[in-house]
Amino acid sequence: MNPQNQPNMTVKDWILIAVLAAIWGGSFLFGRILMLEWPPFTVVFLRVFLAAVALGIYLVATGRSFPLEGKFIGAIAVMGILNNVIPFSLILIGQQELGSSLASIVNAMTPIWTLIIANYWTTDEKLTTNKVFGIVFGFTGVAILMGADISAGLTASVFAQAAVLGATVSYGFAGVYGKRFKERDPIIVSTGQLIASSVIILPIALIVENPLSLSMPGPVIIGSILGLALLCTSVAYVLFFRILASAGATNLSLVTFLVPVTAILLGTVFLGEVLTTSNFIGMGFIAAGLALVDGRLFRHIHARFASF
């Protein structure tokens, strides 16, 4: 679809995008809180399992039926690994060391990886000049974010940032792989991948972390788990596809710009996190890269100058 053919954004669309950005920004806050006390694979299981239950109830309530085709189930399992199991685990592993703000900034690289992967794996999403410059700016931003730690020697922070960066690569593959589900009901796809993810991550959590030995969680941990599973996963999926139907994929991508902002605000207010100058510079480069990839800002500027 050409940019000119994108649906016009209504006030309601803008409000929903802001709400979705706040919800996904909150996932980094909840993740950081949980990583201070609980192991990552156990949290991933609870997140996908509770979200699967919630969306399963939503499926029944809306009269949808889940297909039991072998080919679909196999494909949805792969999607669950790429879009849930790997990235959710890596982000939480990274958040054992990183604050919610920095993790969200690194996570903003997801669209950049999606572009690179799509260029090689698809025939209709090739790189353009502005997208190449966007990729360069994005990687420059990551290099600035990680540069101080690398120059001081390999530290836990470097590995933590690398883990979150690895999650964005997995999201990139998921974005391209997920194109095969474009004719499927997105809520069914979302529920299916969450069910598959629950089945896959459960034995890993049981073997690696023995969650049954964990002490009874307090209200903050319970609230964070419920927030991560029900709000940041179940509700977010429903909201995501509602915006997609109303505003289109390109307009929906604006949420990528807003998630780090909301995560930084939440991290500052609730966790007392403070970003360094290099963090802000790195975030600026990533934001510029995303703006180049999106292209609308520059098209708008060009149109304004052309009108004079």
C-alpha cells in the first residue's frame, strides 16, 4: 500500500496508539520489577499462559473456533518461538541487569531488523535509500548505547544489552514469518502462538529454574505478573489488531516511536532510573533511524518546501 493510500488517522486512532504505547512501555517496568525477585523463564511461562487463558476466553465469547489443522499448528508453534519464547526470555534476561528505560531503547531496533530480514526473505519489501540510512542510524545508536561498556571491557551490562538486541532480531524474523498468517483471524493467531509458547517454555522453566520451590510472591510481584500477562499481552494484542484494522500498518508503526518514551517516564517515576547522556544520544540516533525508515516526516517536510 502506498503512503498516500493509508487510512487517515482519527483522534480515536491517536488515543488508542498512545494507550498501546503506554501499555507496552509498562511491560518493561513490570519486567524489571519481576527480574529483581523472580527467574526469567518462569515469568515468561506465566505471561504467555495467563495471556493464552484470557484470549481463549475472548475467543469463546466472540464465537470464534480454533482450527486444529496440523500444518497450522506447526506454523503457529514456530511463530510462538520467534515472537514469544525467544524474545520474551531474552528481554527478561537482559532486564536482570538493565533498567526498563535502557531495555526499551534497545528494543526499538525491532523495525530495523525486520527491514533487513524482509529484504532478503521477501520479494515485496526491498531496501530503499532512506531505509538503508535508517539502518545505519539505528546501528549507530546501539553502538553508542553499548560503547561505554565495551570500552571498559566486557561487562554484565554489555551481555544484557546484547540479550535485548537478540530479542529484536527474533522479533524481526517473527514479523517476516508472520506474513503467512495474513489470511487468518489475528486473534486466533495470537491465541495459538501463546498456547504453543506455554507448552514450549513450561519444561524449560521446570528444569532450569524449579519454580515450584519459589516462595509465595507478594502483592507487587503478583500485580506485575498480571499486568505483564493480561494488560501487556492479552489486552495489547486485541488493541494492536483493532488499530491495525482502523489505521493501517504504517500508521500503527508510530507506536514504535512512543514505547521508549513511555517506558522511560515509567522507569523514572516508579523505579528512579536515570539515563546518561550517551543513552539519550543513542536513543536519538535510533529515533532518527526509525524516522528515516518510516519516511512520513521527511515526505511531509519535502511537501511543505515544495509548496513554497
